[in-house]
Amino acid sequence: MMTRSFIPSLIVSLAFLFSLPLTADAQQPLSAEDIANIESVGATVLSPNGETIAYTLSVPRTDDEPVGTNYSELYLIDASGGDPVPVVERPVSAASPQWGDDGRLYFAATLEEHHSSRQVYSVNESGSDLQRHTDADHGVGSYAWSPDGNWLAWSASDPVPQDLQEKRDRGYDMIVVGEDEQYTRLWIQPRDGEAEVVTPADLFVRDFEWSPASDRLLLRSSDRPGPDEDFMYSRIDVIDREGEKLYEIMTSPKKKGMMSWSPDGSRVAILAGKVYSDPLAQRIWVASADGSDKRDYTPRDWEGTPEWISWKNDETLLFNAVVRSSTKLYRYELGTKELATLAGGDEEIFRSVSLSADGERFAAAVNTWQQPNEVYTYSFSDGSFERLTWHNEWFADRDLGRQSSITWKGADGLEIEGVLIKPVGYTEGERYPMAILPHGGPEGISMNGWNTRPLYPSQLLSGEGYVVFKPNYRGSGGRGTWFASANHRDLGGKEFDDVLLGIDHLDKAGLIDPDRVGISGTSYGGYFSAWAATRHSDRFAAGITFAGLSNWISFTGTTDIPHEMSVVHWDLYWFDNPGQHWDRSPVAWLNHADTPLLVATGLADTRVHPEQSIQLYQFLKMKGVPTGLVLYPRQPHGLTERAHRLDFMHRVANWFNEHVK
């Protein structure tokens, strides 16, 4: 463990150095360096007695440290406030904090002095008396103590067989798809005994949940490894603690998510899709624990996307949901179908909650448009949030653009909602250049909370003098299955018209200059950027695409999610309608393109293969369209390293300032 110091950067863009009078007291806009330095609260768990909160904190590396991802530190804080107590600090990372029935805090970490791979540890409520509880040869993935505290369940990947590893060491390291696949299996360990595997060798375990009686577990698993199997073809099973009985609860192909047992163990609640083509696991299903009587209990005519679910009692569910660009916690009576809002709907954004045993309060990681995730508590008795941590106090010296949720009429008159950020120093009546930052998915959601990050540097662009527009076009989450499916068989069609009509709406409001509009997005948002710069080139002054799709046919042939992309996004396989897939590909519209487009991607991306970016850049260059190609080594479907994050943010600002302003 080690302590750290933090000196906030005072670097600002050249545009503001020349345009603003600087004084000792002047607040500065958020810089790229500031964004790279943000610390953010992650997992947040309240002790059963409601007195102590454990939480993880994502902490960026400094320029002086080895290249890598953020650290995940672990802290304890009194639920009534006070100074956080460090449990695990850089250069060690911790994950999955959980409270045991013995009052101890459990977590997973790799502590080299105890073991060379990730194991389960615990400390007491004051953060001392460290104990190790597993001795897994190849490390622990997920874990959970049984409710009676006598059994520890954990998942682990099968090791590479010794004879196979020896062959690889001699150079026989060919990768043959479908061969030598590693499975993740479930282990059960008595508190004072040896762990044993309880799941079959041909079952890939993805999630599990103990029954209240500690005799069975819910499993979410699949027959094979792989993202497509995870997204589209996982199933829900029940297995007994000894691994002798395994039976099915829900096997129909559709997206499946969080699971929860009723307190009496007779029923289970499951977040899953409505049908095979539902883009999200956003329906509330309840089934008998024997797998019978499965029903979709999602409130009728309710707009929202549940993300967290639990039981208050045997007839009442609690669930947390995204509703448009905000979040709410609900109570739902299964018998009467009565739905009541318990918390949320305002500026506080929280994606899950951790309840006290008496149900009187919860803890959560909460963000607002003015600050990233911090630890908050909520009291049901007075209906108020209380902030407990202040990990980015230097924010007080930064000037942010004012943010709000807005609506407008999209294609066919459908109401569309999104997030708008005005420029820092906004003057009423002045028209500004605009930067559109469309989310990915397409079932993602732009939230009206903290939404600035390296690939979506919203407040950086606000500080550079742009109106920042983040549309939740049809196909987005947060409004139920019907809205998330409203773009099926029409990708790049009415969903993009929703964005164009949003530009028109802001033009009519006198807020933007329609001749100075740029667009930058990642993944499906990167597809929107490439589509804007080719098919709709006349509407955009510049574009930036990171890990964006450029050719629907070659994308489907190179991605790790060919079924997921075809089923829940297109609702159509390309070979059933190759003409439409080609027509909606940016590279099909190169003769229509003259918008300067910067192309970037990670070289380790298996979701959107780098070939998508390379071919787009190559074709644009051949056509004489202003372009550039940036390839980031080691980076997956995103940016995880500090230097790469900083580089991309500076390129975004520079590209827009050159081609939009």
C-alpha cells in the first residue's frame, strides 16, 4: 500500500489562453489532462447494519508509472460521514467488495505476498485483520458467500493442460477456432474445507446467485465461451450445492441479466429480453423456482430499462431503472401491479443500490452533471440524498458548461430526448458551433449526469466554445423494448433523421450555427460519425470516428458478435438483404463525401475489427477527402491507457477547431 499526491493540471486550450483574461482567481474550463486525472467511485456496498460503506475507487495512473489501466482502490467510510479509510491502494487493485454475515468485508485482489493470482480476502469493519479465504491455483473470478455463511462459491477458468502448454512453449501455438476453448466453472468451498468443482466441464458459468436456504444456486451459463454466447444464448439454471442436480429455468434465446431469489426461495426474478430481438435484458420476468409459470411482469405502458432488481418481500420487487436520461428506484407489487417511485428522477444518477438490512436507507455511487461518481446515502424517511465523499475537490476550480435534458420532434413526429451542454461562458442570443457526440450500442443511453470521459470529452468541448449535443435517438435504451427496437431493419435511417431534426431544432432556437456542426462517436456512435461524413456530408463540417463501423457486410464477418449485431440491432442477417446492408454502409457513399473525417481505433479491438477503420481511411484518402488514421497499440474496444486517452482528446479538440470553427 502507498499514499499518493495529486496536483491538478492548469493547462488550458490555446483558444482560451488568447480569448480569456486570466487572473489568479479565474476558473478554467476542464482540460484533457483534468479528464485523464478524474477519480470515480465504482462498486458501493452498505453493511447490513447500515453503519459502514465499502467502495472501490478508479484511480488513473500517472505519467511516471508503468503503462496500464486505472487502479481500483478499496475504501471504508462511516455511513454518517467522515474520512475514508484505505484498505487496498495502488499499485494493488481490489474488486467485488461484499459484506459477510460475520460483519467482515470481503473482496478479491492479487496480493503477491500471499498468492500470485487473485484470491478472496477479508478485513474487519475497521479495515484491519486481513485474512485470505481461497487458494485457487489459477485465481478467482466472481465469488459469493452463502446466506448462512458456511459456503463460499467462486468461479474460475480451467487451466491450460500441461501437455498443451508444453507444446505451445515449443512454438506449437496455433490458434484453431473452436479447439482448446477454456471454460469457466463453479467451485463450492466449505468455510473450513477444500473447494470442489460442481458444474459440468461443458458448461461456461457467467453468473450465479445463492438461494436463501444456501442449498441451491441460480446459474447464468452457456454451452460455449464467447461474447455472442453471453449476449444471446445464455440460459438460467438451478444447481444444488453438491452439483448433483441441474435443471433449467429459462433457456429461450434472448438477452438475460441480473437474477434474484425471493426470500422464501419459491420464485426467482430475472431481467431478460421480451423476445429474441429485444436489444436489452430490460423486462422483469418472474418464474417458479422449479422453472414453471414464467411470466413477464414488466409494468404495462411503462417507459424504462431496469438494470438492478431485488425482492423486498415474497410479493414485492424493488428495481432500479434508467428512465430516459435519468434513474429511478421503484417498488413493484406483483399482485396488484402497483408501481411506486421510491427515489430518483432528479439530477442524481445511480445505476444500482445497496440496501441496509432494515430497508431504511441505501448507499450508491451517484453522479450529477457537475461531478463524477461519489458515495451517497439515501434515507427513505426524509427522501434525501447525502454526499459522503469528495474525491475530485479540484472541480471547484473548474468552470463547466450548463447541462440539461431536452426534447424535440424526430422522424414521424416521435418525441426524442437527449442531453444538451452549453458552452462555458455562454451568451444568450449568440450562435455557436456544435459538437454532436452520439452514444454507441445503438442501445446505449446518454445520461443527464456526468458524461465526460476520454472518448466522449463533453466538457472539454464545452470549454472550447461548442454546444455539445448528445441525442438519445430511437434505438436507445431507457424507454423500453418498443423504443429500443424502433430502428430495427432501418439502421442509419429514421434513427439518424432523429439527429438531423435535432440539429434543425437547435438551429430554430437560435443556439447553433448550422454551417459549423461536427460529430464524434465511438463504436455505433462511430458509425453515426462515418455515416454523417459520407451519406450526409452536406450537413457536417467535420467528423471523428473511433472504432466505428464503415462496412456492414465486412463488419459482420470480422466482429466477435455477429449474431448479437444481426438479431437485436438489425433484426436481419445481411445475407437476407445484402442490398440494404451495403446501402447503409458509409463506404458505399464515398462519391458523396467531402467532410473531413478523422479515423481512429484500437489495434486489439475484436468487437469492431481495425479493418473497419483502415478501409474507411484508405477509401477516403483515395477519393481526396481530408482524413487521418490513428492506430492505438494494445487498445481494445475503447481506450484504457493514459497516454492514449490524452492523445485522443487533444486530437478531437484540434480536429474540430481546425475544421468546424
